[in-house]
Amino acid sequence: MFVIKAKKRDTGMKSEGLRKAGEIPAVFYGAGKNTTSISVPTIQFKKVWREVGESSTVKIEVGEKNIDVLIHEVQVDPVTDEPIHVDFLAIDMKKKIRVKVSLVFEGVSNAVKSGIGNLVKVLHEIEIEALPADLPHNLIVDISKLETLKDQVFISDIKLPAGIVVINSPTDVVASIVEQVEEKEEVVVPVDLSAIEVEKKGKKEEEGAEGAEAIAPAKEPVRAGGEKTEKK
């Protein structure tokens, strides 16, 4: 089990000063323990966090006390992605707890390898129950059974370490294959510029004829016998 050496923290001290000194402000609570403000070494914490994640137990040493905890919540800087505050959840090692564990996909799918389909990861984590000492860092999902478009991996297909109980339904789909659709190139039809020119020309001639007719002088009506009608 990983161990992190912690110090009791004066809540009056500014967090920024702690971080500059290589410490991360933190707190632990739970399992009947009072909420306690502490600080942990940045480098040591990042190493442990990378190794165990948030689903395996660690110990924090505060003075002469050893406390079994889970890394419950980590706040990170949105710009640097560095941890800036940590919540540790104290646990009773003799009582089962429920946590969410990440899924790691391994193996080679013939459906993907042959190009008939793409892998779809339906779930990325599942909820389990176990004693703290039995909690795994992650669970392995074997995708080698995905050979056709009809194949699926269910929660019941995941091999579980001893003492682990899955809370999700065993019939929940973890991974499947979706048919690979080839993207067709858009066919661009060439524009017939000559046809457009002819059409525009015809339209102009038609408009010109209509205009000429509109401005032509009206002819005087003629009586029978060829005499013009006099205007009054």
C-alpha cells in the first residue's frame, strides 16, 4: 500500500504559499473522524495518484497516526492541470465500500482489424463493492471476442478479482462494433457557362423587345375608306 506523509495545516495560511513551498492543501474526513486540514508533498502525491487513481486505498501519515483513505476528489488548475487541492476519504478497512473503477480495453478485435467496423466503448467505468484491501486500480476488458458486427462485450464477460462484486447489471453492454461507413467524395458537376450566357442574352433581347413596344407611338385609328379619324 502506498503511503503519503502529511502535515497538519494551519487554515490561516494561504494556499498559494503552500503550493509555492511544494505542498498541496488537503483535507480528510469520514469513518467517524473529524474533518482535518492537512498538506501533502506535491511530488509524492502526484506519483501516488498516478499509480492508484481514486479507487485504491492509500495511507496518510499525520504525525504518529496512520489513516487509511481513498483519494476522493482532486481539484486541478484549469490552465496547468496541476492538483491544487485534495479531499481524502477515511475508510474502515473491515467494511465493504462502493467505488467506481476505470475500465482498460485490451486485446485485438478482428472486426476492427479487418476494417468491417469500429470499436465503440459504451462504458468507461463501472461501480463495484469490496473490502478496501481488495479494491483494484482498474478492470481489464478483453475485446478480442469482437469478430463480427453482432458481437458485444457485456459486464458479465469481465474477469473479476476475488472479493469483487459488480453493482451494474451483468447484461449492460461494455463495448460493441459499429459498421464502418466509407465517406464518399462529393461529385462536383461542372457549370456550363455558355448555357448561362445564352440564357442571359436571350433574356436581354426579350426585355429589349418589350421596352421597344412600350415606347412605340400609337397609330391613329383609320375609318373605312382610308380616311383618318380627326381628333377633336
